[in-house]
Amino acid sequence: MTLSHRLTRIFLWVSVIGGGFLLGAKVFDTVVLAGAWNHAVPDSLRYLPYGKDFPIDTGSFFIPVSALLLISNFGAAISGWRTPWSYRAYLVVPALGIFAALVFTVVVFWPMNASLWYFAHHRERVPNLSVADVVALGRQWVWLDWGRIAVVAVFLLASLRAFGLPFPEKSAPRDPLWVNLALGAFVVLAVAFVIYFVGNV
């Protein structure tokens, strides 16, 4: 067993186990927790999972697990990069998936969470935001979160597929220059995002 094979298998183990935990937690978060704070807006917003009525910060779970998956999925893709695309694709999809889910969280969910939180605690200061607007925002949050769950499910299935396939014995031919340039640009972008994400958590 080569070093790249060993590393890829280790990263896939982490990806599969962590992805399973993340998927289950996200379904619970959407069905149970979002179901609680979204069932009778605006009064139910007091159950948003960050206030005195909900003393546990869900980010304490989701942030470390997401970071672990980001590392493991990228690690699997990098360590298995020289495999043929018939196998490598199952390594690349999880890396792209977790990265897309995290970017979507920062760009879309963080502003929505801030709006919901601010309305729940300072309703008198946001006269331009009506209860109907917040109800619509809560419904949109849930639908978009199901989309995020779908992304997690897809990359988990891809990791499971890569885990179940035999590791290719032969290396793929060298990629064209544009593929390597695109990979380099994406890695730089991912590192920049991680720095931003950690700095704003």
C-alpha cells in the first residue's frame, strides 16, 4: 500500500464518519430546532439557538465538524490526485461540496441569522422589517437549509463511493496545465476563505 493510498483511506474514514454526523445533525437542526423557532414567528424566535432560552450554541458542534470535514475532504482529494478521474471525481466532489456549503453559510445564512436575531431582540429598532417579512425569511431559511442538507448528502455519498471502490493501482497521466492552474487557484481561494471564516467566527 503506497503512502498516497494510506493517506487517502485515512482521510476518507474521517470524511465518511464526520459526514454522517454532520448530515444527521443538520436534519435534526432543520426539523427540530428550526421547527421550534420558526413555528409561530415572531414570538417563537426566542428559541433561536443562541439566546438565554437556548443556552447551547449549535456552532460549537457545526464549526469544528465542518472544519474537520474541510480538512479531510481536501486531504483525500490532494492525496489521491494522481488517480484516474473515474476515481478522483469521487474525491473532488466532497471537497467542492463542503467548500460550497461553507461559503453558502457565510454569504447567505450569516446575514439571515443576524436579521432574525436582531428582530427577535430589537424589534422596535427595525420598523422597516415587518412580521410578515420575518415569517417569509424564516420559511426561506428552512428551504435553503434543506438545500444545504442535500449538498451534504451528495458529498457524503461520493465519499462512501470512493471508500467502497478499490484504490487504483495505476497513476493517471499528468493533467493539462490549465487543470493544475485551476487547482492552484482553488486552493488559494479555499485558504483565503478559511482565514476569513476563522477570523469571523
